[in-house]
Amino acid sequence: MTALTHPPDSLVLLVLALAIEAALGYPDRLYRLAGHPVTWIGALIAALDRRLNREGDSAPRRRAAGVLALVLVLAATGLTALALSLACGALGVAGLLPCALLAASLPAQRSLHDHVARVAAELERDGLSGGRRAVAMIVGRNPETLDEAALCRAAIESLAENFSDGIVAPAVWLGVGGLPGGALYKAINTADSMIGHRTPRHEAFGWAAARLDDLVNLPASRLTAGLIAAAAALTPGASARGALAAVRRDAGRHRSPNAGWPEAAMAGALGLRLAGPRVYGATRVEDAWMGSGRAEAGAGDIARALVVYRRACLLLWGLAAGLAGIAFLA
């Protein structure tokens, strides 16, 4: 009995998972019935945060508690995913499909596309108020501070960044380590999104989650920039050369070691400026601009970004399929 954790099995698993998720997404009925792996992991993180992150403790003690919480989350996630992978592996080739169905819950190609497309649709239908309601579902910044151009830039930035950490990164770790690899990545990313913030409560407790998330996203962010540039080369009106130039010039100027790569690539591909100063709650964050194009973005630019995104997703699937074929022939 073996887990589906090594090429070529893990790469075939990745190809199937990407195809299933692109076609079906994560069914709403299943979500209402049983939740989603991210909600299960999130519930565990929240419980550990309440129990271990004590406000009266010193910063070093809270940092140690955060390391312990992360280890517990990773152990629970990894062991569960390994057990499921072993169960599928015991079925031989027939186990690939049920394992792929489980793995399809990890990338989010379809839901990301739908959420970003909804911003453009609501903006065109209900104006600025509708666009603000829709964009608030996918970004953390204060939507009331966004005019139409900033709102559209926020949607495109979210598309680029989440393509990296919501799709390409799970794909990378699924390909490397099968279902356990993809699930462990998702646990790290979920922990970072919940406790990896520089706030008084989580500055120390979330330190390990934030640093580990930066590390595991390094390969995916670089690959994502390449996929966006390649997709731009296949998209009329987009510029692969502009994408690569923006990455070289601007990616390292972003406050995140990873987010600048996909954001700069998308900005350069579309001839836009993305990122820059923005407001979270009541706090203004001064960030560098990605790209040297126009800042005045509109709903049409969101549509253009989605075309690039869809083609980049196809390229990712093709890359996974090609690597799976090579692994079988090796």
C-alpha cells in the first residue's frame, strides 16, 4: 500500500485535479453540507489561537506558542491527507480518481475567476456601490476608499496574487508531494491568512506562519509571473515583453517577497500600474507601484485580465500534463 506522493502518480493527480476543479469548482451543495478543507483547517487554527495566544504572555512566549500551533496544524493536516492518500493508493490506478476529487478542493481556479468577474459585472450593473460590494469579497482593503479605477486595480491585483497562492502554489506542492503536499501547503497559507498579520495580537504568534508561507510561495510566485507573461504572448492586446520588463524592474520593490511577481507581470502585460498606496481599515499603506502604465483601470481591464488568467491556467495544466508524460517515460 503506497501513497500517491511521487511522480508520475502525483503529476497525474495534479492534472486530474486541475481539470476537475476548472470544470466543476467546489459545489455549493457540498460546501453547505460538509464545509471545505480550508474551513476545517481554519477552525483548528482559530481554536489554537484562542487557547494558546494569551495576551498577557511575553512576545517570545507568544512566538513559541505560534510555532507550536503551526506544528499542530501541519501534523493534523498532513497525517489526515497521508491517510487518505494511502487509502487511495491501496486501490491502485483506480484510486487516482477519488484522490483527484479530494485534491480538486485545493486549487481555486473557477471560484477566483467568478469572484473577479463579478466585480466587473456589479460595477457595470450597479455602479460604484455594486463594485465596492463585490470587491470587498476578495480584498482586505477598505472598499469605501476606492474610486472606480482603484476598485478595478484591486480586483486585478487580487486575481494576479491569488493565481499564485491560490492555484499555482497548491499545484506545485501537489505535483511535488501528492495530496499531502498540497494539503500541507493549504494549511500553511490558511494559517498565514488568519494569524500572519503584523497586528498587536498576531505580530509574535503568527510569526512562524508568515515566514513559512513566504518560503513555500517562493517557487510558485516566480512560476506565476512566467505563466502570465507566456499567456500575454498568446493574448491579443497584451504584452509578454511588458510583463517581463515590469517583473525585472518592480517585483523586488513590493513589500511582499512574493506578491510583486504576479502583480508586476499582470500590470506589465496589460499596460497598467497596480499595487501602490492603499488603505486597510483606517490605515494607509505606502507600497510601490507595479508596472509603469496607466493607473486609470476600468471594467474592460478586468475582462482583459481574466482572458490572460484563463490562458495562464491552461498553460499551467499543459505544463503539468507535459511533466507527467516525461515522468512516465523516464
